[in-house]
Amino acid sequence: MKHCIACGKILPEKSLFSLKNAPASAQDIPDTDEVKDDQGIALHLHQCSGCGLVQFDCEPVAYYRDVIRAGGGSSTMRELRTSQYRHLIETYHLEGKTFLEAGCGRGEFLKFLQDFPVEIYGIEHKADLVAAAQAEGLRVWREFPERENQKFGYSEEASMLPERGWSVPEKPFDVFLSFNFLEHQPRPDVMLKAIWNNLAEDGMGLVTVPSLEYILEKESYYELIRDHIAYYTFDTLRALLNHCGFEVLEEEMINRDTLSMVVRKTAMPEDGKMEQDDLAGLERAASGVQTTSKCLEAETGAQREHAEKAAKAQREDAADAGIIAPLTDGYAVVSGEIRALTERLNREGRRLAMWGASHQGFTLASTSGLGESLTYIIDSAPFKQGRFAPASHVPIVAPDHYFEEPVDAVLIVAPGYTDEIAGIIRTKFGAGVEVMTLRTNRIEHL
């Protein structure tokens, strides 16, 4: 039996949506030797009937502590993070405070914070990323928040930091940052409680995760990937943060597809479990169905219990429908769009490439039939180039490969970076290339 990663309740046996031939990984991209053994997998999406969190029932990827950012240094991310930092610091008067990013990678987002009058620190589990961040002069050490009572800065690696001319502060941190890291975690509650344990009283936080609302609204099933073991809504993320001792002060959708919340440390719930009021509210929010008047009018305990069970079943059915339909419809529509595009280009004798060795691109290529018609996948990240897309095995190349092997059309699959990439294509490849994008369930011409 599989249990919910947030509240511990047993997940329903019936899945909401399944994907065949999905990539087994978005980060472990096979090279020439590995690609012959690479295979797609089946993924099954479930919704917890307790807290409402939508999640896969599989084991997490082995590297869930070691998430790599491919677009962290883009102009899009620089503008977004700088705007977020400015708002957070100015609104809550955080000048001079200590900031800690959990899962900071090579410090891409910490660099943007250097423009502000704050003290900057970061923890990262992947050793080579820690080394890269330290080489840039950033105060980053190797650690991962995986125990509720964990005290940061007491590891062997941290004890050697004075040799570099700095050390981990002895006092708690004032602000924590977590950017698109929580959705990878098989125990998000433990991670958040460990962070809570290292924050000052009334400490602040900024948390972002991909939005399930966005996926359902746009019917973009190809956003699903095993690396993201959980899919949060405003309601389920807020409930998890409350459960882990954080009050949500602000929440918004950013960069089209990402939930962002500003939080403040509060008292930890005494029993360590989600409050029943929160869970009931999540059930209602997930389904959009209120408890029936029949339930409220029941005169006897037996009648009330029966009516409540019936109402709960009704809510769960409605909640399932609200998730299943956008994903199944999205899969059908997107697959049809891809089929129409590739058939047209084949008739015209024209060649197609995709820009974006992203998790969206990988899932799309392997599950929609697109991979069979791609000449190659373009990506600007050097560590992806010379490798092959998981499951579809399409070669990944640098942008300049276009001049060695030109294509006639490029489909951009990198939501959040589309305009930036389209500008690069027009500048480098010229006006003769047909430029399209997929960021909903329909292909757009740009």
C-alpha cells in the first residue's frame, strides 16, 4: 500500500491518470553508451483522499536531493528572482538579515541576491554543485534538510568552512528560500520542519513550486514527469505549509506556471498532523461540491453518518473528474495537434526540431509520437548536449548544430522561456524557419 507523502494516509488504489512510455528521469539523460538500455516507464497519478495532494505512487528518482537547474541563469529567471527579492526585502524590511536557500544548486539564484543588502548562504547536496558555488565565492556548503530536528552547519563539511574564511552563523537564519525543490521531495513535511527548526522566531520564507492549476487549466499533460513526485495547488501547498509551522502571508501565480508563497514561521501544530478543518476544507476545494443539505438535516447519528459518507463519495468523484478530464482531454488534443503538424511537414518534405530538452519536452516526445518525427532537440545547456532524450532517444544538440544540419521548423517546448527562445531563433537562424510553441494544449505559431 502506498501512503500520501504529505499526510501519511493510504492512497486510493484507483489512479486518476496514467502515462505509458514516460521518461524514467528528466535529469539522468542517457549518453551514447547508456541509451541502448534506456526504457520508458508507466506512471500512475493519484490524489490523496485525506489532504488532496496529487502525487505519483512510484519511488522518487534517486537524485531527488540533487536537482539541477538548466535555466537558472537566463534573463527570464534573473528578472523574476530579482523582482521577488526586491518585493520580499522591501515589503518586510529584511535589510541586513541572513538568507538561506535550500537546494541552491551552483548558486544561480543566490547570485541575483548579491545586489541586495543581506547576508547570503545556501545548502546543496550535490558535491560538484557545492564546489562550483564555492568557486564563485558563494557561502554554500553541502547539507540536505532530511531530519526534523536537524541543526544546519554541524556536518563535517561545514566544520571545514573556516578554512575558506567564513563559517555557518551560530544563530538561526532569518529568511529561507526554496525554488521549485519541494515537488521533488518524497517527505516534503520533513524538509520543511527541518528548515523551520533553523529559522529565527517570526522568520520568513519564499517558496515556489510548479502549479497543478496551470496544468489542468492548460490541459498540458506533458508537464507530468517522474522527477516531480507531487503536484501542488494553492490549497494543498498552503495546508502543507500550515502543517509544518508556517503562516502564508502572500500567494500568487508567477511566470505563468508556478505557485509562489511568502510565509512566516509560527508555532508548530502540537500533534504534528494536519488539522481536521484544513483537511475538510481541502476536500471541498478539490471537488467544488459542498456538503449536501441532506447530510445537514439528518436526524439520527446513523442517518448523519450515512449521509456524510455519501457526500464524501460525491466530493471525491467530483474531485477525480476535475483532474481526470483535463489530463485525458489534454492528452488527446495534444496528440492530435502533434500528429497534424508532423503529417503536414512530412507532406511538404520539411524537417522539424524541438527546442527544449526540458521535462515537458521529454514527456511530449516519448508519449505523443513526436519523437519519431524530430531531427533533433536543441538545448543551450552544455551538460545535455551530446546526449539523448529519455524514452524517445532523440539526440540533443547545441543551438549552433543548426548550421551543420538545418531544419525548416522549430517547436519550442519550454514554457516560461518561450519568448526568449523565439528571439534567439529569429536572430541566429533567420526568418526562413517556421517557429511554433506548445504551452497549452494547442500549437501556436509565433
